Amino acid sequence: MTSARATSLLAAAALFVASCAQTGNIQKIEPGERPTIESDEAGLWMQMDRVEEDLQTSGKVVTDPDLNAYVREILCQLDTSYCADVRTYIVRNADFNASMAPNGVMIVWTGIILRAQNEAQLASVLGHELAHYIDRHSLKRWREIRSTTDAAVFFTFATGGIVGILAGFAAYDSIMSFSRDMEREADTRGLTMMRESGFDPRESAKIWQQLIEERDASDEPEKKSAFFSTHPAAKERSETLAKLAEETDNTGTTIGRERHAAVTAPFRRDWLLDELRQRDYGRFEVLLNQLIEAGMEDGELLFYRGEMHRLRGEDDDAEKAIAAYTAATGSGNAPAETYRSLGLMQWSAGRTTEARAAFETYLAAQQDAEDRAMIEHYLQQMQ
């Protein structure tokens, strides 16, 4: 840690200690508002400003302008008055999570964008996090913590050498996890913003139900995602959101399935690969099924289903992989790599004729294939 950063964080701690006597009701933050320098809120902001600087140079941020503009557009549609105050960062991470810092930094993991089946579902997550910012939940939580925790201890996670920016935000989420009342407030305000900005609020409960299905199918169900660990019980959350949506005036009808699929299409392969690398095959299969049912490109998703079976390698996975690859080739939009994987599996099963046809199709479709020499060698061995 640089001395300048340590000095800044110690200054934030000093502000925190000096302002411990501050009490009173906390009102929502107004658009454009900044905390006064002598306040404990200013110390909190200073701390997270340093984390934001690390984030910007972490190499984890997805910088694609079109994807960032898309996420910003949905956020700003939810509440135009706070749009300029919130800075969104898309971080490449397979898990389903988002974070909202008190200084206006919103982190959205790519696992959320992948799992959101439409714009309304993505808006539900963004709206919930924005609500935490508007209602100053971080400041409320901080003041609750300091009544029972020594300030110096609280700042240990900030000044003790955080390894990696995501670890820093994980520490922040752990310490600053919101109460159930705060989560309900964020749900209510978020759903109100969805409705008033035209998004269908009923999609909010649906994305939680999708997460529950994933978790229940997980090969490691005891290993909760970061979002599950810092938010209320998923089943309760889904039921509460569904009830709140029904209690509101559901004039918001925008779902945005087609546009969401189109905007995320260029990134979906990389994000699916990130998911596959986690090797939680039960959860991954449910995710693939959900995306297929939502109308995403089925050839691409069927290819990854084949990859899942190929890598898992259980008793009947070889035939399941071949079936998935074959189905992908019949979809009309399968990646060229599907034929390579199909060829390898058919050859392994002793079906030389089918393997040769698949390899030849792959080479014809992928003229500049980096593994062309290897595939051509395989074909020579089949003669």
C-alpha cells in the first residue's frame, strides 16, 4: 500500500472517530449532494474513493463501450435525477452479485448480466442497488456498527493490505451487510422505480426464482454465492418481491427480452466459459436450460451443454455430449467449434466415419483455425 493511500485512509479513520457523536435521523441523499468534510459520511466516502481507484486499474473491469452504455441506459431510465451521481463498473466475474458503495460506485458482475433474461430483470438488480444509495443504507449501517465495534478495528480491512479489488469489496459487503429492513426498503423503492420507468416489476421475483433453481441443482449447494450470503433468504426474497409487485400498480410492462439478448450476444460465449470453468455442472446445466427457454441462441447453449458433459465425464456423459453437439449442429447457429468437439467424441466412440465428417465440416467453417494442423493430422490417421 502506498504511503499516500495509507495517509488518506488514516484520515478517513480520523474523521470516523471524530464524528462518533453524530446522531439523528438519516434522510435520503439528494441528487448531486456530497457529504460535508467534517462528517463521518465523508470518511466513508474517502475510504471507498481509494477502493474505486484500485478498481479502475485492476484489469477486471469490462470496458466495452456498447455494453457499458446499455447498463448505464437502464440505470438512468430507473431514475434520471441520480444518473450523474452513480458510476457503474462491469466486472468480469461468473457469480451473481452486485455492490453499491456510499460514494456512488456500483459494481455489476457479468454473472448477473448473463443470468438476467431480459432488461426488466437487470433493471430489478440495478434498481435495488440504487435504492441502497438513495436511502443512505451504508451510512445507516456504518453508524450501527460503530456503536458496537471499535473504529480502529473497523478500518483494519481497509488499511491492512487487501489482496485484489474484489476482495476489498467482499470485505466491504461482509462488514456492511444490510439489515432485512434495509433490504425490504431497497426492494420497495426498486420496484417503484421499475414501475414508474416502465419496466415490469413482476420480473424481479422471477430472477430470484431462477437463482433458487440454480442453487438447488448445485453440486455444492452448501457453497452459497456472494449474493446469497449478503442478502435475505432467497425463497423469502422471491415471495416478498412477487407480493410487492402484485400490490403495486403494475403499469410497467417493458420486459425487453429481444434487445437484452442482442446486446449481450457478443459476450455470452466468454461468460459461459467463465461459468463452465467453475465446474459446478449441476448448476451450469440449469442455467443453460433457463437461457434456452428464454430464447437465447440455442446452438451456442447446446454446444456448452455438450462441453459440460464432455468435461464431467460420468458414465453416460459421452453419449449425452454427442447428443448435445448433434442438436447444436441442427439449430443453424452452432459455433464452428461444435463440429470439432463432436468429431473428437465420435472418434473416441469408434465412429470414424462420423468423426471424419465432423472434422471436415469444422475445417471448412473455420478456415483460419489455430488447430488446423492438429485436426488435419487426425484426419490422416483415419485413412
